[in-house]
Amino acid sequence: MQKPERAIILSAGQGSRLLPLTEQMPKCLIDISGRSMLEWQLQGLAAVGLRETVVVTGFRADLVEEALRRITPAGLRVRTLFNPFYKLADNLASCWMVREEFKGGCLLINGDTLFEAEIARRLVASPAAPITVAIDRKPRYDSDDMKVETAGDRLRAIGKTLAAEQVTGESIGFLRFDADGAACFVDEIERTMRTAEGPGLWYLSAIHKLAKAGTDVRTALIEGLQWGELDFQADLVRARALTAGWLGNNDVSGAQAAALIA
């Protein structure tokens, strides 16, 4: 399978659950141990040899574009595409806005997913499949987790409302598409955006539909690797502990970071 050369980062939202921090600054630019979420993501993508990243912007797009002029790693081309409907629609609509960028295959990353570079390497190196969803496992899951049901490495279902007995892991918000998988995904979001509820859905609802319809959607287990998401104030504390460990900050040990993330 050809290695993807492009990533799409969905960073259009404001991050209202982090107010007042996000009153004038998008969530992707909040400081996390001296770097923004977006800079951590770009550094991780550059570390695995990606050549291009498309950042979907919305709230305070001007600040994101200004930041990119300072934080883009050498050798990585970064473009922005503006979603003018970010206040009215969820991230399925952001994917629809940039659907042409999926052609040929790519990586897709939630704008609030923090990951160590090894996760990107593992996803890129996973066995060939139309769509691959990076997943983790933990002892218990809460209502906000994007839970998955799997059979072996095959995805059977994905969503926040899966019954407890179904759940075998959670999506971390990081996917890989080959050319055929990208085409299937774009077709599905085209269909969904023509429905009344489409603009208000998460893009993972399209992945769920594809898996249920028989599309070969696989999973890549990243258990034991470090990642986090940024939705609430407590998540920011965990993210700063995690990244301080990556930077070798002696004030936060690896054990402390792991305890905060758990």
C-alpha cells in the first residue's frame, strides 16, 4: 500500500467547553507545554515523513493562519481551507467541505487529538485496508468516549452510545484512508449531507454506516502509546503533564503523566 503523503486536520471549532480560554482563541492554539495542539500535531506528522497537511479552519481562522507561519516544520507544506459554517455544523460538514482533499488517500485527525509520533508511525505502517481507525483500550469508558466494537481487527460499530457489552475500545480521532476507502467515505458523506440531520453529525457516523454496510474498515491498536484529547479543563491538565514528559521536564515524571492520563 502506498504511504499517505497528506493529512487533514479538522480545526474549525472554537472549543466552547474550554471557555473562557477559547473566548478569543481557537482550541487548537491553546498553550500545551510551550506549543499549541496544532504545533504538536504538525511535529508528529513531520516526524513520519508526511509532505503536506491541510488544516480546516473556522473560528478565528486569522489566528490559525498567523500561527502556521511560525510553527510549520521544515519540509512540511501546510495549507488552510476555511469552513464558513463551523458555527452551524459538526465535523462531518468540515469533511464534506474538503472532500476533494481525500482523493488518493490520506490521514484524518481531529483537531483536538494529541498524539506521540509513534502513533502516526503505527497507523501509517498498519496492514493495507480501505479505512483504518486508530483505537486504544482502557478499563472503563465514559459517555463522551467514541467507543468501538471490533471483531479481531475489523470495526463492527463506532459511536458514543454503544452498549457496554459491545465496547472493545475507543477511537482516538486518527484515521487512515487508502484511495478506495477515501472514495467510499466521500460518497457516504455526500449522501449524508443531503439529509436534514447530516450537517449536525460527526464524520465517524459515516464510518459507522460504512462498517455496517460491509466496507472493510480495520483498526490499528495503539495501546501503550501516549495520546490525549482536549475537550475540558481537566484534559488540559493531563495534556500538559503528558507533553512535559515528552519534553523531558523533570517536574513531571512519566509515572505522574501516566496517572493523570488514566
